[in-house]
Amino acid sequence: MNNIALMKNILFTIGLVAASFWPAVGQESSDWTVYPKKTQANNSTYKKQPNEKVTLSSTERLDELMEKDLRISEANPLISGFRIQIFYGSGPGSKNEARTIQSEYVKDYPEIPSYLVFQTPNFKIRVGDFRTRLEAEQHLRLIEEEFPNAFIVKDNINLPKIELKQY
């Protein structure tokens, strides 16, 4: 028992020593620098003066990663949001039934996008690209008489177009 307690104390001490050096690792070899540096006056954040230039230098690798992130975002512009599921079914005629219901929906609400989704073994019709649950609930109230089994689902949505209002 004494050996186990001693071993635990040694491992704990090694862990503390390693943790105390952890923040210092890699701080001296920064590959980018922001100029001008933060001033020491009043311990406050630096404020750029009107005609002062700020330069950000980065590594080639950082530039490559930023470009890759931009390409991925452009290729897959989805965000987390909500849709309303108005149909789901499986079986031999479910795909045709789903398309019929989708056509009915599009006829009544052409401005709201609709999606035919297949998740084995179900065909589903989901509508809308709602950023908030509140937006989805408002639309659900509009369609619940025509689609009484409709419900809100969390889904990845296309970026909705933002309407700019003129004031």
C-alpha cells in the first residue's frame, strides 16, 4: 500500500511540474506578429491612431489554411437551423406520395424552399431554411391546417437570404 501511495505522489508531482511548463511551450517561436504592439500605458488595450498603419504578417501555412477554410465554406454553405417536416413515409409508393405533397406545398408557398430527403427507409419532405426555432414555429402555424402532422426538426440549412430593409 505504501508503494502505491508513493507512486501516486510521484506521478502527481511530475504532472504538476509538466503543467507549470505547459503555457511556456511554443510562445517564443511565434510565426506572426501584429504591429504596432500593445502599449504598456495604463495597462489598457492599444487603440489605433487615425493615420497609423497596422500590419499583420503570417506564415505561408496559415495563408493556405485560411484559403482552404474559405473553399470549404463556399462549397458547403450550410449552417445549423430548423426546417419543418411535412411528410415522411416508407414503402413502394412513398417516393411518389412525397413528391405529390411537395408539389402541393410549392403551389401554396413558392417562396419557401422544399426538400425531398431520403433517409433509409423513409422519404421525407422538409420545408424552409429557418435560422431560429421561432421563425419555424411562425411558419408551422401558417401550414398546420393543411399539414396537420407537420413538426419542426433541427437540421443543417442553406444560408437564408437576408432581406435588407430601407429606412
